[in-house]
Amino acid sequence: MIRRIAWSMAALALVLPLAAGPLVGAKEKPAAEKEGFKPLLGGKNLDGWTTKGNWFVKDGVLHIEPRPGEKGWQRYDAYLWADKPYGDFVLDLEFKIPKGGNSGVFVRVKDLASPVSTGIEVQINDTHGKEKVGPHDCGGVIGTVGPSKNMAKPAGQWNRMIVTCQGPRLKVNLNGEEIVDVDLSKSAARNRPLKGHVGLQDHGLALAFRNIYIKTLD
């Protein structure tokens, strides 16, 4: 009887992990280790980017520290813009914001002087713990769709965001969870271009980015 019970418990120990599915909290591989991804930021300087804002790289981390008097989000030339336009791609990056922080990841922007009306913005802001989230909350697509759930980490912690643009389809993965999957052709952003510049927003508040990689799908 003792042997039978011991065997049953051992068998149960093998079966339960399989029934439970993938390990909770399993992390996706870093972009640097995934095939086809290339650094969009070299890690030492801003080569390949354009800005009039106070962006700089220190110890491999990209920082924005607005100068005195630089406030608000309508200073589009202070945003950090990748020189090369992209059509279909996967953008993988990490960001860290302070309490009350606010920024955004722009994709497929046609006119750098008018990014809000000629591109797509995925929101970055301090919304950890918020119960009801919408397009203006972290991971939401401004003017289009909010995240399916709030995956934002507390201020001061690193978040990982993966934005996939393929044809009219846009997906956002935040901290390991897909929170947006939208067909832009059936949304308020249906007239936005399918190719344009990638940019990071200077909202007049300090924040940091790191591990910025891109994989083209064209």
C-alpha cells in the first residue's frame, strides 16, 4: 500500500505541471537574442536619429531630460525620430518612467511636423493599478483602442513593450501580455499611412529607454 501511494504521488507530480500549461511568468527572449532583430539605437550615441530635444545616451541607456522651460507635448521637433522610415516591422524596447511620467511610441509617421494626425501613437504613462483603462492609458493606441488589461508596472520599474505593425494590423505586447490587436483599417486610424518614421515622445518629463530593437517584416 505504501509503495502504491508513493507511486501515485510521483505520477501526479509529473502530470500536474503538464496540465497547468506553460510556466507562469515565463519571459520572452531578449530581442538581441532573437533572429532578425537589429539595434535601432547603437547604445553610445544618437546616430541614425534626429531631434532638437535634450536626449542623450549614458551607459547604454537613452534619457530625455527636458531643459528649463521645455514643457508639454506639442514640441514635435524635440521628439526623437529615427531617420529611416519603416513599413511592416516589430519594435521591441524597454522604458522606465517616474511617478506621473508620460511619453509615447510613434510609428509610421509620415509628417514629422504633424505626427499626431499622420501617424500612430502607443501611449506610455504612469497608470499602474488603474482599474479601467482606455486609449490614453499605458499601452493604448491614442484615439483608437485601449489596452485589454492594465499591464503597466509601477513607476520607476522597467517595462518591456513590443509593437508589431503588419499591413493594417497593429499589436501591442506589454510586459509579456498582448493587450492590443487591432485592424487599423476598421478603426478611427484607417486613413493613416502604412509606412513612416518611428519616434519617441518628449512630453516635457524625464524618462528612459533601453534595448531598442527592430525587425523588418517587409
